[in-house]
Amino acid sequence: MRLSFLLPLLIVLPLLTAFLIPLIDILAIALRKILVIISISLELVFSLSLLFYFSPLGKEKLPISYYLGGWEPPLGISLSLNHLGLIFSMLVSVSLFLITLYSLEYIEHHEGKYYVLLFVVLGAMQGVVLTNDLFNLYVFIELLTVASTPLVAFDRTSSAIEAGIKYIVYGLLGGLFFFIGIVLIYLSLGTLSLAEIALSFSSLPIPFQETVLIFFIISLTIKLGIFPFHFWLAKAHSSAPAPISALLSGVMLKLYLCVFLRLFWVVLDFPLMEASWLKSFVLYLALGSSLLGHLFAFQEEDLKRLLAFSSVGHIGIIVAVLLVNTPEALYGGMLHIINHLIMKSALFLDSGYFLQFTKSHLIKDLKGVFHYNRYLFASFVIVVLAMIGIPPLNGFFSKWYMLLAFVEEGIHLGGIVVILGSLLAIPYYFRVISYGISPCEEKPVVSLSQDPPPASLMIFTILALVVLTVVTGIFYFCLNPILDGAVQELLPLQIYPPFPGGS
Amino acid sequence: MNQLFFLSLFLLGFIGMLLNRNLIKLIIGFEIMEASVLLWFISFTNQGGNPPIYLLDKPGMVLNDPLPQALALTAIVIAASNIALFLTLVIELSRYHKASDVDKIKGLRD
Amino acid sequence: MKIFLLLVLFSGIGFLLIDNLRFLSNSGFSLGAATHYYVTQGFEQTGALNLVSSILYDFRAFDSLGESTVIFAAVSGIVSLLSRKTLPVSSHGLSIIVKRIFGILTPFLFVSGIYLILHGHLSPGGGFQGGVILGTISIVFCIVYGSSFDYTRYSPQSKTILEVSGALLFLAMGIIGIFLEGFFLANWFSSPERLGKLLTPGSIFGINLGVGIKIGAGLSIIFYSIIQKRIEGK
């Protein structure tokens, strides 16, 4: 209870910053950068202190909760933090910290509005992770959509605007289906608190439960960009500015995965879903979507679209492995959530640095671009190797656990998709690298003799992410206490065999 | 019977959203869907009581459930800001394409 | 092919909803525990006779904070998308009759908007509805007097300051709640004898005011960003 005051603070601090930025813009525009840096650092400090207190060092016990307005759960809204929430809250804080630092040098116009929207997105993300009320969850999901749409269309080129329109239409549809699910639950159960729904949901008749599940599944497949609805994702993620691409593809998709985990495992009746056709349907849909994503990435000519389609592939495989629902599968899935967040953010930020020097995002225009900064080129190669799954790096371990989980449960198609995904990733990433290092014949946009623009913060962010890639690869077992806690929360209370990697 | 009306309204909006190729008409279809869901929500929780405003001189009145009304109010405001953002994007798009037809704009076709 | 997929989805959703409606109308709707509390004791606990207000600004005030932020984000997004070097386009509006009549009507419109905001905890209405009326006034200004009328008198900066101060008032009410009651967004209403009066102690009054200012200014900013036309070639 002592620490629970941090929970509303994590949400309100970014919102307060967002409200203050327009005021600062009018009064003293020079202070804006300072405010942004202070606020994002405070957010990181709060989040890391939560992590410290709940790690084995800090000896505090999860879960904690906070009643907003002093009203207990059925009456008001409460926030709560468990292991799952701790992982995602920390991931959001760390990645948003790095993305904000990167943006300080990358964004050149409309900075004020950009940071307003970025901080609203940060607050909404923490809200999605922490809230314990179904309708509040809807409000924060819509807040994410509203705040990220202008960011997608931020460049205001033709393709960015089209991407924004697509993004908001799919976002609206997903939100509407989510709302229908909420209405159905409220009309039948008379409550909105997640804990109460979890208690009484299984008392409803089974066809009705399935209907509610279907509405939430439609909503989340739209938000996650799984197969029938994956078109918006590549367009939106590739047309946005680089930090926003990293935000959408790296962080926001993981956040919807968090919603997916919380809704279907904790709140709605997972045994029912497991018993009916829904589980295997979504599982094979996600596997197909994964394969399709990698195939699309394979034939893609545009670097950012390639990365976005690769995200489709990875999200599909994560959804599939989570639905296998053994401890190993959940462990592998969550490890891959963390790793994919780090790797994809690093790739988008890295490519964002290099694409500043090219005339288009096409791979064939990348010629010689890696000569601008050899260190960043090396980091790009390291992250690509991690993405493919080369042993000492982080991608390998999560892919390995996912593979094991699929094979143990006898879903061999899943194992095949994991391996095929890695195999397909080799040629499409190496095509990028080979174009990047080949000596350029034409004159590039910025000549090589001229110094590239100063970008120390950008380089620092990318290198930090690469260091994280290596560290989470070699020391991935340091995450085990939290991951095991999260896996335990998701499983029904039964004795399961010991976890991979030991606990 | 009432509910079938809202259902048909919902499906009408859905058809309108899926089959219309004009961006503005598409969003009107969406609005119809949203409105039908809200109407259904509010009307279903109406139990024939009074509006949920407590009168001090008439204690003990039967009041309707206030929560769906509050939720609907929130949902309306959210939908309104979404639509405003959407229309802004359409205005921006008109700088590049003199059409609001989905099929005529290459990037929106699928 | 695509139409076929959509029709399958469509008929599936229709079928599901019909199925639901049958179940729901058979089982009927009954008040949940929380709703029962709202209806029977909500007004005594919060000091708001309008139970919808008591839910929006006290029991579920966090939703309203999120909702105000949605509008705030939409305003920021629209301004960032539409801000170019623009000028208001025209200064001639409708005929003199309309102008004069609207000149007489404006104070009344304004008062009714303010009334809805201030009486949000007593009667139907509240911050959102009143704020929308305030925003409408500035829109009607544009229609009746031409778009430069409002623009020259109230600059976008002052509207932004109004909007932000509304949002900050909301947050300030939440923070005062921490000091008085120990919880963020807690209502410090504690005097039943003031129930039903306009100046009820408690946060609902302040939050209503903040939301009203914010929505009014926000809608006005959205409208004026959208109608601005680009001056080509300058």
C-alpha cells in the first residue's frame, strides 16, 4: 500500500506534462525541451523504482492497487499492478524514454504538438497497463488511437495522410467492437470492474460467453494487425516518422498484446475459449498471419514496409504461442514480447537515422548509406542477427523457447513457422545490408565528405538499444523472477512442471 | 422488437461503411453504427423509471440506471473527437487528391 | 472476393447479435450492486443530485479525465495537421437583421451555457453539454459575422490558454483530493446540509467548470482550424 501512490502518478505525470507544454510554448519556448526531459526522466525513475521494490532486492509484494477517489472497485475505478503490469509498465517507460530522446533531434517541425501527443500516448499506455476497469480500458485504448493518428500522419505527405486515414478507420472499428463487448458484459453482469467480471463471467450461458469473446477477438485482431486486417499496419507503420514507427511497431502492438493477455487469460473465461473452436481458430489464423507477414516482407522493396511486415510476422507468432497456454509457451511468448520490442525499436530508429540521407525509402536507394556511420552500421547488423536468431543474442532464446513450446504441444505447424520465419528473414535483411554497404556510384543526397548532421542523442539511443539487445540475450535469465511471476498469474492454480531456465 | 430495430440500424451502418467507397459516407456509416449501439445500451437499461436526477422533495422515486448514460456520454465525446480527426485528415487529403473516393486514391485501395 | 469475405463477416455479426438479443431480453436487466449504490446513496456521498454527474465526475472521474484528454489530443492533432500559414478568409457574414438579432441573443446563449455548467451537479447538463454550447457561440459568430470576427478578438493563443487551464483545473481538483481525502480525484463533500445548493463544497463543481471551459475552447479551436483556407502562392 505504501507504494501504490505511484500508480496514478505514472498516468497523471505524462498527462500533466502534455497539458503544460502548450502553456510553455506560449510563455517560454526554450523551456520546453527541459520540461520534456525532466518529465520523461521522472517517469523512468518512478517505473524503475517500482521495478526495484518488487524485484528480489526490494522485498515488496505484488499485487498492489489504488482506489481512485477512494471508491472501492465495484463503485469506482481502481488501478492495480501485478507482475504482468510491472513488465509492461517498465517496458513502456524505458522505450518511451529512448524514443523521446531520439525525437529531440529527429523531429524538426511542430515540435510542441508532437511532444503533447507523445506524452498523451505515454499516459494512455500506462493507463492501459494499470487500469482495472473495463470501460476505463476502452477510454485509454481510444486515447491511444486519437493521440497516435496525428503522429502517423505527422509528415503530412500524401502517403502519410492516407496512412492516417486507414489507421483511424481501423482504430475506430476496433474500438467499436470493443465497446459492443463492454455493453454486452454490462448488460448481462451489471459491473465493469475486471475483478468482478472475472469472478462471475463463467456463470453466463456458453453461447453468450462465446459471443462476447468473439467481439473482443475481432477488436484485438484489428488492433494487432492479424491476417484479415493486416493491411493498415504496414502502411501506418511505414509512413510515420522513425520514432513513431518504433513507437507503433515496437511498443503499441505489445500493449495490445498486454490487453489480449489480461482480457482472455485473467478476465474472460480462458478454459471456455480453450474448449471451443475459438482457440485453435485464432491460433492457426495467427500462424498463417505470421507466415504471410514474413512472405510479404520477403518481396517488399521499401525498407520501412519491410520492417512493418516483419512485425506482422512476429506479432502473429507471439499470439499463436501465447494461445498454446503452457508455462513454457507463455514464458517464451513474453520473452519474445520484450525482445521484439527492443529489436524492432532499434531497427526502426537505426533505419530512421540512415534514411535521412537517402532520397526514398526503397532498398535500392540505400546504396552506400551505411558508410555515413560505421558504428551504427555495426549495430544494425547486430540487431538484424538478433532478429534472425543467432545464438548469443536475445532473439535466439525467445525463438528457441517458442519452438520448444510448439513442439511439446504437438503443434508442428507452429514450429515450422518459427523456423521458416527465421529462414525468410535471412535473405530480406541481408539484401538491405548488402545494398547498404555496397559503394555508391551516384552522388548521394548529402555527400560523404560532408559531415553528417550532429546526432549524438540519436546515436546514444540506438546504441543503448543495441546494448540492451546483447544484454537481454546473454543475461535473459535475470528476467526470470518477474516473468515467472507473470506466468503464474496467467495460469490457473495448478501444479505445473518447472519452468525453462529455472526459477 | 425494439432490439431488432437497433440491430437493423447497426447492420445498416455496417453495410454503409463496408460498401460505400466515399470517405465521408463511410464515416457516416460508422456514426450510424455507433449511434445504434448507444441507443440500444440506453434503451435496454431504461426500466421505466425517472431520469436519474434525485429530487430532494420527492424521495423514494424509481430512478433509471445512471451508469449507462454516463458511459454513453463518454463514448459520444470520444466518437466526436475521432470523427473530427478523421474529417481533418480528409481535408488534408484533398490537398493531394481532388476526390474523396477510396477507389480513386491509390494508397487507400485495399 | 473481398465483398464475399465482408458479407460472411456481416452475416456472422448479425447472427451473433440476434442470438444475444434473445438471451438478454429473456434474462432481463437488473441493477448491479454498484448501480444500486449509485441510485440510493450516490447523491448523499457526492453532493450531486444529478446522478450522471456524480458518476462522471466523482465515481468514475478518471474516465472523464481520460475523455478530456481525448479531446485535448484531438485538438492538438488537428492543429498540428492543419497549421499552415493561413489567414481567416472573410469578414462579411449574413444580413444586418441576422447580425443584430444574434447580437441580442448571444448573451442569453452564453448565460445558458454557463448555467448548464454551473448547475451540472443539480440538474441535467454538466461540463460537456455546457461547454458545447459555449463552443457553438464561437461557431455561430463565424457564420453570422464572418470568420475574421472571432479570430481578431480571441486569438488562438488565448483559446489555448483557456483550454489548458480547464484541463489543469481538473487535475488540480484531483490533487486537492489527495490532500483532503487521501486519494487522487477524491471528492471532499462532507456537509449534507448544503445538498442541493448551487455552491456545494466538493470537487464536482470545479471539475464541471474545468471541463466546460476546456470543451468550449477546444471545440472552438477545432472549428477555426478546420475552416481556415490556405492562401495559395504566397
